[in-house]
Amino acid sequence: MKSVVFSGCRAQLHTPADGVFRHLVVLCNAFGGEGLYAHRALCVLAEDMATAGMAALHLEYPGLGDSVDLPASVDATQEWLAGVRAALAWARCHFPGVALSLCGHRLGALLAAEVASTEPDVQALLLLSPPQSGRHLVRELQLTALPAPQGDGFYLYGWWLAKATLAGLQALDLGCLSRRPSLAVQVLSEAGVRGLVKLGQAHVQAGGAEFDVHEMPDLAGLRAEPHLVEAAEAAFACGVRWLALRGASGAGVGSLHAPALPLASDLHLPQGLESGCRFGPGGAYFGIVCRPHEVQPDPRCVLILNTGGNPRSGHHRLSVALARALAAAGVASLRMDATGIGDALPAVRGRSLALYSEASLVDVSHALNWLEGQGWVRPIVFGICSGGYLGLQAAARETRMGGLVMVNPQSFLWDGPVFGSEPSVDSGTPVKVEIQQLSHYRRVLFSGDFWQRLLRAEVAVAGVLRQVSRALWFRFTAALQARLPAGWVLVPRAAKVQALFAGLAKRRMPLLLVYADTDPGLNELQACFGPCGRRLLTHPGTGVRLVQGADHTFTAPADSENLIQIVRQFVASRDP
């Protein structure tokens, strides 16, 4: 895999092992969370295409992923269509004569269909779980969206869709394929194929060429949470076989080792220069390094770790926004994909099983090695949720970190099953109850909705009481543990957590913990170190910040900007 850049878009080029191919397929992502969560699975699909002798260009549209930013009011639909067309133009210039096809997932399917209907050299079109039209897609997105106060669009879990973009989306329709009756089309959908079958029948009856529709239930797995997404094995195998047959008639041969033009990997931005890089043994890890334009006399760097199973761009592109804000302040950064996430190799077909495992510590070590080789010594590590946990565990073992920012860590020690693994099926096992802050339960008790749900038996009262009592007991005993002499252990877990942070304080490791004020992760902080972590604040170089009203991933634009400013201030306060 090689990271390439064109027309403000970043894409990952996957090619056969020998570098020779006759057929190149442009892979078009879904939008927002759907595209983010399915990224790793589509990376698997791209590798399957490469194994079958094709090249796959996994595209990130403008305004999404690691591509250029877009103004909030712009019609992003037209920019996304332009990005797909730019990918085809790039392929023609760099690998002339190679057969070209398009493959799109969800929104990407609508975009690919629109472009294929106007590009005569696109030989085949593979659509994965396509909406029948942009109107269908917009109505679906609106069900879970937060409207903007002025009605100028809406936010979908942090991703912005402007009014102009919504109008552009609503103009998309699979009926556009009637413009090119000779185009070979295959549609794979997890459910609801009746309308697609009718569309295909009408296409063929009007004199069109091949238009196959197949129901593939395993495609539904691409829309799960990122740590639960798995490759849609049956659908991928079907689609790859079909594309391989369609591209067999390609007349030319392209070679990665001798493209007609050099393959650019640098994205020039107002804030700095971004480059794709592979590092670690065999280039197993992938990341985007963002450098400020001007060389700094005291170069600083921030290592940005994955959040859960999300690729390096982060939820609602928070990692991208952070990296570019740091570059504008003269600070470099590396946002990386760890093992089993994003574009790290090998492309893991199943779930990411390393989020809370010791194996992930090796990933941080290899990233620090690479940064040292680039001249960045003692970088600051930043992580949200599982990324914060990983940074903490790495800090306990690494002396090469210049600081650590942990955002909403849910646990300081992980003693449960590996996160993302298959849950055991046991009807006798009680349902797990998520523990909120204790103040949450006090508010709930005085709400009418709670008592209505209680009467309808919709509240797991026994489970909540059991978990709350455990939380109270742990908080009480952990407070006692903090007052015991060294070596006395009353509560093993609390003792380990307190010793972990004491060890960092002894090394004077700069440390900042940032929490949304209602995040469940505050429970362990307060249990081990008192309200708002006040006992932790006695450690030199350690700070705790509570952000009012933020959610777990700082989704709201104001919250994201607030978090970015907090990190910038922390980095600026550290000695280079």
C-alpha cells in the first residue's frame, strides 16, 4: 500500500505483490461515521482486489478523512463528485491504458453511480448497500441528526452537512445509470433489494447491459461500531470475482514500479505539510505526519493515538483538526494507525482485538523509534478513551515520552476480556450495566421518566443497585488505601492505580487528564484520587480539567475547539 495525493484528496493505492495490474478500481467511502467505521473493512476489500491481480485506490473525499478541509457552507456533494473524477483522472495519467472501474459503499455508491454515468471509460460499477437515491439517504441521516439553530444544515455525530450539501445529495439517484446503458453494474445489498431489482429490470428492458442485484446480509456488519466491524466475506468475494471478470478485457498493463508520473504523497495545507508514512518492522504501521511550514528552533511533536477502532483521522476528524491546529502553532504531529486499525498491515479481517492488550504497547514503541529518527525527541502523547489508556500504560514503561494527555479514559487498568472480542453467550449471565457518575443517579431519581420506566419494568433495578453499591464500596476503600503506608494493600486495584501515577510523578512526567464533566470514566479517577482527582493534583506537573457539557468524544464543534486549545496550551507549556 502506498499513500498518494491528488487534487487535495488523499488515497491509499493497493497493488498486487509484483506491482503489475491491468485493472484499477477506485473505492468510494460512505459518509461520516459509516465511512469511518467501515474504513478498515474496505482496506481488506482493497487487499482482496490486489490479491486478485487488480489495483485499488481507496479514496478519501475533500472535507473527510485526511484530505483537505472544506468551508462549512460549501456544497460538499459537488466536491466529493469532483474528488471521484479526480481519482479517475489521476489513474489515467499515472497508469495509462489500464481498465478503470468504480466501487462505492452507501454514499460512495451514489457518488460512484453519478460519476460512472458520465465517464465513458469506466467499465464496471460495483455498488455496496446503495440507497436508491440521495433523498432516501438524507431522510435516513435526518433521523439521528442534530439540526443547526439557523436551519442551515445539521450535524451527524459531529460531521457537518450544510444546506447546500443536502440539496446536492437529494439530486443524486441511481436512475442516472440510464445515461450509460452499456455499463456493467453489480449491486450487493444487505436487505431491501426489491426496489433495486426493479431498477435493474427497467435498466435491462431499456436496452441496458448487465445489471445484477444480490442480497448479501453480511454487508450489515460494515455499519457496526469500529471495533466490531468485520469483513463482509461473502459480499467481498462475490464483488471481487465479478470485477476481475469485467476487467479481464483491459488492453494495457500498469506497473507500480514504473508509473508514467511520480506518485505524490505530500498534501500542502495552509497550516503545514502532511505526508503519509509507513514505519515499524516491514512498514507495518501507517500514519500521517503533519509538519509546520517553518522549521522551528525547538522542534516539538505530538503522537496522536487511535480512539477505539477508529482510523487515524479520529471521530468527526478530531485528530485531523488537532494536528492541523498544532502545525499552525509550530508543532509537528504524527497521527498513527496501530495494529488492527485503519491502514496498518496486515489488514485484519476480523475485529480489532488489541485495544486494551499488552501488544499495543509495542505499537507506541515503534512510533517513538520513528519519531526519534526524524529528530523529534520526547514527543507528547495524546489519546482519547482507549488511546489515553494506551498512552498511560506506555508512559509507565517508556522514558522517551515528554508528556501525556489523556481524554476521557474509561479505565486506568484493564482486567476484563480483551476489548472487541466475542461476548460469551450465557443466558444466566446478568446484563452489564454501565455505571454513570453517582450524581447522575441522584438526578434520575427526581425525574418522572425514571418512575414511568420503573413501572414498565424497563429499568434493571437489581443490576443498577448492585453496580452502584460496588462503586460506593470501591470509592470508600480506595480512599482508605490512599492513606495507608507504602506496601500496605487493602484494595489491590486502587493500590495499583495509585502506584502507577506515583511512579509517573516520581519521574516528573507532565500529565494532563481531561474529562467531560458527566463522563463515566470520572468514577475511577474520583474513587482513587478524590473529587476531581484532588489528591492527584499534589503530583508535580499533573493537571485535571473538567469540560462542562461535553460528550465522550467532544463531538460538538465548540467542545472540539475547546479541547484543541487545552492541548495546545499544554504543549506550549512543556519545555522542548
